[in-house]
Amino acid sequence: MRMPEPDGAVIARKRAIVETLRTLVPGPGGVIFDEDELRAYETDGLTAYRQIPMIVVLPSSTAEVSAVLRYCHDEGIKIVPRGAGTGLSGGALPLADGITLGLSKLNRILEVDYPNRCVVTQPGVTNLGITRAVEAEGFYYAPDPSSQIACSIGGNIAENSGGVHCLKYGLTTNNVLGVEFVLMDGTVVRFGGKHLDAEGYDLLGVVTGSEGLLGIVTEVTVRILRKPATARALLLGFPSSEQAGDCVAEIIAAGIIPGGMEMMDKPAIHATEAFVHAGYPLDVEALLIVELDGPEAEVEHLIERVDAIARQQGATYHRASAGEAEREAFWSGRKNAFPAVGRISPDYLCMDGTIPRNRLPEVLARMREMSERYGLRVANVFHAGDGNLHPLILYDANKPDELARTEAFGAEILKLCVEVGGVLTGEHGVGVEKRDLMGAMFDETDLKQQQRLKCAFDPDQLLNPGKVFPQLHRCAELGRLHVHHGKLPFPDLPRF
Ligand SMILES: Cc1cc2nc3c(=O)[nH]c(=O)nc-3n(C[C@H](O)[C@H](O)[C@H](O)COP(=O)(O)OP(=O)(O)OC[C@H]3O[C@@H](n4cnc5c(N)ncnc54)[C@H](O)[C@@H]3O)c2cc1C
């Protein structure tokens, strides 16, 4: 995987850059430049790729973020934003000649506003921290990535993160009302706010999912919801993944939108049960966890309907949670599926693609064939209701060629997602992981249009370069790349 060539001239100025940054971010531990300390930032959740950053800077306020960006803008220094570093597509992978801008010190909840049903928070607060701040009053923040105990709300916005309850309550983009955003030249702007709908273009929509390429989120306003009166979860076991997939489609077709509907295949069930002891059946090929929430009478009615649909689809195991502790135990298995799989393999690569729900059985069958062909095991965890797949490909990085084979297997899965009418990513973003596959989904015209948007925010391409786009264009040249007699213009432009 290629990244932009580091600029030796910038690296040579490291000492002077550190001195300036210390004046801009004067607090203790605000600037990190010692190699041993920098190593803590060399990777994110996509640990297959590592790079020690030139410098890490940890501002404590919007004003400090703005000052750092303005300085880097004027000096032509690249910036890689970083929240909690749990991203799975390498979005926070550092650059050798870049500054990693960590937002972890911006970690205060600024306001809880019940009349407007929203929370205003700094970006370094964890996803779960928002729910913790309002749960005593019976509220919660709905999008719940499995990493919610650690990941930051700023990172959630940058990745448009999802979770098991997003089927009914929407992804991050459906729950964010406003942001304060610092542009690369240091300008501080606001998109959205406590009100619904934006004045003018939906720039909040543009910022959500922008993977740190357009600016830095320094404040966030999110919607909070009242906790449903009742929530119960059903465990449904099936003799085949295809039957479980059909059951998902039938539940939705019946007009039922569960609070969450997750699926795990046999390897994932066994790994999870051994780790968390959630009470999962071990003699089934696929397991669905279906949560119904709302008023008690409605939940009871829906549990019966879902159970009846599951029986029609051949379910051989049925168990409804009897109380809150059991419901949480059912979910604790699913939420710990990734670390559980980490216990049965030295390494794994977590893929993230989305398909139309009704193509699930076919995609599962083709993945099984690929697994045999590549000689690599795969454990499957899905946000089944959303058609969002998370195949975990198990490999051993110490075995020669195994990472390369794993990446080829993963790329084939993602291309299959596109082939059946889906998309390259569901919730983990493109980052570096899927960057070189963007051409499988978008043609040159699409990609150039997307880069024009990037250029409107960051014309010098200093924010997170090397991520998302398979080729760097200089903004002034966009749209004029023309090959004449086989001679590529601008041969100095990095192409990955
Ligand atoms: C065990 C595990 C389970 C996971 N489960 C889920 C899941 O269920 N659903 C899901 O969607 N994801 C999941 N993830 C992925 C990850 O947690 C999310 O993508 C999360 O939103 C990343 O947040 P972060 O704070 O760690 O961001 P980072 O990893 O630090 O950064 C992610 C991206 O956001 C940018 N960024 C971070 N903060 C800012 C900011 N303030 N302003 C601008 N750009 C910024 C970075 O440049 C980078 O491109 C999981 C990860 C792990 C390790």
C-alpha cells in the first residue's frame, strides 16, 4: 500500500516546527516529538499498517486547533486528525512528514439540553459518554458502535458510524444536529445547530463521513432520545445462514422494524460464546439477535410475530430475554464479537461492505467458496437488518504472503458487494483500506467530482492526504488530466 512520498524538506524542519507548536499549544503534554512516545500513535484499529508520525499535537481548545491549522496551512505541513484511534479503515494512519492532531483533550460535555432534546459536546467525548450523561433522566444517544466505550463522537462523525440500533434509529448522520468545524486555514465555521434543517446547502451532510479530509470537528450537537418503555431481545438459531438471511428479509417485508437485528455465523458464535458466555446455542449454523422495543403490549405482540416468521423459515432455536440482564447478555456477545475472534486467530482483517438485504444468501455462498479458494477462515458478523456485512478474515501476519492473500480475499468480497448492487463500505469508511478499490465503484468522472468538493475545503490537500482517493490531483489541474501520445501530464503527481 503506497502513501504520498514524505517531503524531506518538511522533516528537516521538525525541530523548528516543534518549537512553534509549543507556543501554539503551550499546555503540558501538548506536543509529542520523542520517537518512543510517538510510537503510541503509529496505527489505529487497522493494525496491519503502521507509520510513526513526525509530531503529535494535542490541543485543548478550538482556538488551539485553529492556530495549529493556520500555521500548518501557511507552512504547507500535512495534518492527520485523530480521535480515539479505533477506526478500522486506517483513516488516522499517520504520515512520516505529517502532524497527527489528536482531539482526546477536547473531552468535555458542554451542555445537556432536555427541552431541545440534544447534547452539545466536545469531539473527544466517547460515544457511550453521551448516553452516560443523560441516562439518569431516561435518555440515550442512539447510534451505538460496538467500540462505543472507546471511540470518540468526533470520530463517529468523520466515519458516519453505525451500530446495532441504527436499523431503526439511523446512523450518525441521522442523529447529528450541528458541528463547529475548523477549516485548514484556521477559519472556524458552524454547520447546523439545535434547530432542525440547515439554512442553505446541507454542509452538515457533507462533513458527516468526510474522514478527516475536509476539516476538524471541534464541537458537536447530537439528538438524544427517550429510552423505549420496554426492550426485549430474541435469540433465533438456524440450520443454515441462508435460512437466517431469508428470515431477516421476511421480518422487514412483514413491516416490522426491529430496534436491532444482528446475525452471526457458526465460527463467530463459537468464538463469542467461549469469550463472553452470552448463552448462545452452539449447535446452529447461524444466529439472529432481534430486539423489539416500544410499549410493552406492542413488544409482546411483535415478539410473537417475529417468532412465528422464524419458525416458518426453519429456526431450530428460540429464546426471548426474560429480563434486562439477559437482554444485555445477549448483546454483550455480539458487541464483543471482534475481540472474541481476536482470541482464535493471531490476526484478522475486518471487512465492511453493504448489500441489498435480499442478496445475503447468495453473497454468503460465494464468500464460502472464496474462503476455500484462498485457504483462509472467515467468521461473519452482520448488521443483518441494514445489509451491512462484517466478514472477519482470519490470518497470521507472521506467515509469508498471508496478509497479501487476506487483502486479496477482502478486496474480492468488497467487489462482490458492489457487483450485487451494494457499496464498498457500510460504516467503517474508506481510509487507506478501501482507497484502491474506489475505482470498482466510481468512474473517473465521479472521483474527480468528489475531489472538487475536497478542493473547495482544502485546496492545498494538506488534510489527511493519501486517504479515500486512489490518486492525488492538484486542485488547479482537476479535470484537465489528459494523456497525449502516451505521455502522462504532471508525472510528479503521486498516483497510488
Ligand atoms: C472492536 C471495534 C468495534 C467497532 N465497531 C464498530 C461498529 O459497530 N460500528 C462502526 O461504525 N464502527 C465500529 N468500529 C470502528 C470505529 O470505532 C469507528 O469508525 C469510530 O467512529 C472511530 O472513532 P475514533 O474516535 O476512534 O476515530 P479515529 O480512528 O481516531 O479516526 C477515524 C477517522 O476520523 C477522523 N477524525 C477523528 N476525529 C476527528 C475530528 N474530530 N474531526 C475530523 N476528523 C476526525 C480521522 O482522521 C480518521 O479519518 C469498531 C472498531 C473497533 C476497534
